[in-house]
Amino acid sequence: MSETSGNPQEQAHRTAEQPLLGIRVIEFAHWMAGPLAGGLLADWGADVIKVEPPGGEPMRALFASLGARSDAPNGAFLAANRGKRSVEVEIKSEAGRLAFEQLLAGADVLLTNLRPDALERLDLTPDVIRSRFPRLVYCSVSAYGWGGPDQNRPGYDVAAFFARTGISHEITQQGSAPLALMQGIGDSFTAMTAATGILAALLQRERTGMGQFVEASLLRTGMWALCGELGVQAMGGNPKPPYPRAESRTPIYNSYQTSDGRWFFLVGVEARRHLPSVLAAIGRSDLLSDERFQSARLIAKHRADLIPLLDAAFASQPLAYWIRKFDECDVWWAPVQTPADLIDDPQAAAAGAWIDVEAGAGLATVKSVDAPIRFNGLNRTHASRAPTSGEHTAEVLGALKDRPTTMP
């Protein structure tokens, strides 16, 4: 990789932003979970070389494959692939396999989300690759993990992360059909899981000189996300999906609607502690002495009395009014925002959530969500664009001439 340049202050700033400078990752992955993991590593400074089949990976044509315009903005692809270099290789050919192994010889990490059976057909299993490149960290991202009857079952995140793990069941109101949740959320969680495992393995390699096989799966990540509920079940409990909001047993931890149609959540986990602030905000502090609301258990018992009262109060004024009132009375709450709201959210901007990404020669930059880790309080300001398929083939493969295919 190239060294940092510029004055010492600029070098220090860049090093703080990108702690993985000097790490090279070969990404043999497609769609979202694998490339998002590689995208995190690229955001943190790694040189990520994206190996694609001739014509590029299928995520590039996502919207066309769904029947939409092929030129529709593909924010997901941009977020997962900005700052990478792309090489087109036909890995099934002798020349392509040689080039791929030469890439591995100079790499620190191989990241792939091909199913285990596909890796077996290509002779790219962890045992095969690590026997040739023992210092390499080999990370596999899959739907269901290695081993077991469903090792090779295909599964996007709506299947392996939401449905199979119980998340879909546990967030669906009782008596309602499960929603077809937006794809990509489980991929994002799993990508962060994979990146974490890669970093841990790289740290161990610093101590031992040896890489290892790192696994991350949608199934295991989804179960971890639901570890509290699953733990209750494993210990003999019986967790239940949420009640409809009008019947919620936690009225102070519930959603409500304002007069201008905006929704928000009260987030008073400790019902009796937070009830005084909420009642003050709606001008009903007299209810503090009401026998029905003297404890969390009683508040739950009398929810059919309290929720309609809160509904009527909050429906009497627009959100702007309640924002002022909640701040005045120290109510714990959060608005239900739309993607359009997030664009202008001052807290998101202050926390460094957005980054400007190059859109190509002669084009303005576009906004993209930055990786959710900040180092030393520094906000990144810009990133290079996602590469076109095969854009760096000549550059990268040209540098491999006469390189051996075994690691020292």
C-alpha cells in the first residue's frame, strides 16, 4: 500500500481515521454481508481488492434484477464497496486461479461469502487455502455456518437472520402476520460480526505468526442479537411477542401519535420512575396519586385506562409542541424518523454518521452512511467511490508478475 503523505498533522489525522493502513484484504464475495464486512475494513484503511467474475458481481445489477431502472441509485452497493479496488478474474481458469493465489500470497485476509459447497467445488476451502498460506486470516460469511444439515442451504438475511432465529416472531405483534422486513439489516449486523472476528484473528497473528479460520453466519449473529429472549427460553421461561400497542403492558415504553400524524416512542423502561415526567408533560400530574398507577405492576394492570388517556393527550398537539414539552419536563423519548428525516438530523451529522463519496469523474459527491465506529472523535469527511467492475485489473495483476504463490 502507499504511505501516508502530506504534513505530519495530516498524516496523524489519517492514521487515526484509518487504523488498518497496511492491511491487505482479498474479498471474494458478492451481494451484501461479505462485501459490507470488506467495506468496513476499507473504511478503516485496509487495501481491499474485490475479486469479481467477468462482468461484475450481481449486486451491481440489483435494481435491474428486481425490475426497476438499472440506473436507480444503489446506495447499498456504494456503502459496501466504496474505497475498494476491483479485479475481474475467471477463477475457474488456470490463469485466473494462478492470479488469485498470487493475490493471496501478498494478502493478510481472505474474505468470502460463497457457500461451503461452492468453495469445495472451487478447491478453496479453509483447509486447502490455509495449508498453502498459513499466515492468512480466512473469513467465511455464510447463512447457516459450517457443519450441520443446512450448511449449504441458501439463505438471505430475511431467511437466516430474521425468520430462522426467532427475531421475526419476537418482533411481530401477537395475532399478526410477520412482515417481510427490508433486506440488508441482518447483513449489516453480520458484516460487523465478521469484521470483529477478522480483527481478533489479526491481533492473534501478531502474537503467534499464524492466521486462522474465522466464521460469521447470519444464523449465529441473529441468535446473538436475540440472546436475551433466547436465554430466557433456554432457562425455562416463555418469552412472548409484543402485544398490540393499544394493549401494551408497558404504556410508558410504547408508541404514540401526534396531531400532525407523527409517531414517537416513550422510552420509560422504569415505569413508575418515568411516569411523573410524562404526566407533567401532558398536564396531568394529579394522576400521580391515583391508586391505579402506584407501581409498574399496577400500571401494567391498568394499561387499558392509561394508554387511551395518553393517546388523547398526544393527539391534541403536533410533534413540534411535544418536542418542546418533553425537553421541558425531561421525558425520555425518541421520534420515529423517516430516511428523509435522517438526512437533516443534526445529531447524526455531529456524530459523524455521513460521509461524502466521490460519484465519478465530473460528478458531484453523494452522501453515504459511514462505518459506525469513530476513532479519536474524528469524523471522516470523504471517501473514494466504489470501483467499476474490473477497473483495477491491469494495475493489480500487473504488480503480481513473478510473485510466488506461497507465503513465507
